[in-house]
Amino acid sequence: MLPIHLFRQNKELILEGLKKKNFKEPELVDQIIAIDERRRQLQVENDNIAGFINSASKNIGQLMAKGNKEEAEGLKAEVATKKDAAKDIAQRLAELETEQHDALIKLPNLPHSSVPFGKTPEENEVVRTGGSTPDLSAQKLPHWELAAKYGLIDFELGNKLTGSGFPVYMGQGAKLQRALISYFLSYNIDAGYKEYYPPYMVNEASAYGTGQLPDKEGQMYHATADNFYLIPTAEVPVTNIYRDTIIAEHELPVKMTAYTPCFRREAGSYGKDVRGLNRLHQFDKVEIVQIVQPDNSYDALEGMVAHVELLLVELGLEYRILRLCGGDMSFTSALTYDFEVYSAAQERWLEVSSVSNFENFQANRMKIRYKDAGGKPQLVHSLNGSSLALPRIVACLLENHQTPDGIKIPAALQPFFGKEMIN
């Protein structure tokens, strides 16, 4: 959520940022400013009344001590009238604060100055590339055929048990999932991230805190009886660990990692985008989260990008890193880098990670703060990234490392998988 002082200080900056994000209701900015002006005027009235009541209360005591009972009683009556007025103002203030909050939560985060203009994924900027396209035979198979050939994944069984988008991993397929999770977690822990194992369901406050509510309500599975939401990413419970917390500055940065399954309805998905592992409703992902001092957040972002990039290098996959344009960014992000891996059998790029800086947008919702050198609480910056999401990594590992004798396991993964080949 954008801090209200920004509306008072730099309305044009907000409007320019909303334009870059292709936000369709810029008139909300003027509404928020008008609400805030009314609220501040009422607050001045309320403060003046409170000052009068405090002063009058002292005078009443002095008048009574001097025997000026009639004058004291008149002042008492005036205080009673002012108290009734204060109650009315307090109610109006509460209504305005609710109205202001309801308007503020509709606005997305403002994009960083480096974010390019654009509305579609085709307008994202390629920052850099790595790896090379494998030289596969003419008989190259897509991952869903490889999964069937080696008995790794049963998509039809998942459809029987639950529905489309809920595959069943079996044998070496299940072992590959477990190996990747262990590898990613070990890699993150070695880089200084503390491991957590959070709940897979969160309450409404947690979903609101990281910006899933109200923006992505339709994309989440909702357990209505308890008003819990199945998490779309470990970012939600992990970042909320520090909700309503003031962190000592010397404890920053906070670096956390977690493995969880993720649940997304992915409404409207169809065609080649949903074939095999390309788009699922339940999938495994290892996440990294950082909470940092604001001056350090963009250095932290670049460090997280380099961290994820090295994972893809070690897995021997061809990749590219994209800086997302304003129209392709999430509601909460100020700057996002997407990682895509080339699927050699499908001959297309598949997204496997997003690494984002949210600046203080999430922190303002969750009231995560630190105390600066002067002892004043300040909002932190929060960041997160996939390190990594498994389905499309598995798809590209199977496709890009396929041979006539089986599927090669990258050297970095072999200690966790226990074999050099799937055959």
C-alpha cells in the first residue's frame, strides 16, 4: 500500500507510475487526496476540542476552589457540548479513514524508474542470457512423453484423483522432485538464508499483507468454512512472519527460505500453455525472501538475481533474464526480473522464477518496521524470488538432457538424486 504522505508530496510521481503500470482508475488519486484533506481538517477540529476540554477541566477545578460555582457549572455545560461534538467528529474520522484505506488498497505499487513502458510480455526487456541450446536428435520428445516413457509422472491419474493440473509423480519422478527441493534448500541455506517450514494455509490478514487480497482473490483456493486461503507461494506465510514487528536495524537483512506446495486456480488457462507441466494448479516451489534496510534493497535484488542465475548455470539449462515492463508486472512489485528457461523439445521459453523488490509496499500493509539511528520506526523493504519453481524446471531438465539412453542428471543434482541417469 502506498504511504499517504506520498500523495501530499508528489501527486505527479504517483500518476506517472500508475500510467506506466497501465492502471485504469487514476481518478482514485484525486479522491484519496480529497479524503485526506477532509480527514486532516477534522483531525485539527478534534485536536482543538481536546485542547479546549483539557484547559476547561483545569479551569473548572480552579473556579470551584475559588467558590465560583455558577461560572464553573457554565463551563461544565460547554465541555459536555464539546464532548458530544468530539464523538461526532470521531465517528466521521473513522468513516473517512475506512474510505481512504479502501481507496488506497486499490492502487498498485509504483514501478521503479528503470521499468520500461509496455503492456504485454513481448515488451519486456532481455537483460542477459546464458547457457546454450542442446543439440538433440530429430526424435526429441516433449517432457510429457518422456514422463510416460520412463514412468515419472501420471497426468491422467492426477485427473482421476483431483482434476486437471494435479499430476501424480511416481518412482524416479517423485525422487527427482525430492532431490530438486533438497538441492534448492541446501543451496539457499549455504547462502545465508534461514529455512522455515510454514503452514500451507493462511488467514485473510496474511493474504492481505503481501497483496494477494484483494488483487488476486479469484486466483486463490478459499476454504470458506474457516476463511483460510491455500497459499499461492511461500512468500505469503514467510513474509508475514514479521507482520506487526519492529526489527532492530542490526538484525537486517533478514534472509528466509522455505519449500511449500503452491496452489493456484489459474483461471482462463488453456491450449499449449497447460500441456504437461507447463501450468499446474498444485506445484512445488522453493522461495527466498529478504527484509532489508531501504537503502540496500536494490543491491539485495541484484544479489538475489545472481543467486538464482547460478542455480540455472549449475543445472545446465539455457536461460534468459527479463526486466518486466510496467503492464506485465504484479500488483505489488516495484521491479521484477523474470527467469525463463528454453524448452528444447517444445522450442519455447518457460518462466521458472520471478525475483522482485516490493520496496515498502508490502511492509506498509504488514507494518514491518525497523528503528533508524535516531530511534524512529521506519518501514523496511521486502523482496522475494523463486529459487526455484519445480514444474517447468523438471520439464526442461527432462527435455534438454534427454539422450537415447535416458535422461542425464546434472552433476550438482546427482548427490541429491543418487544417480547419474534416469533410465
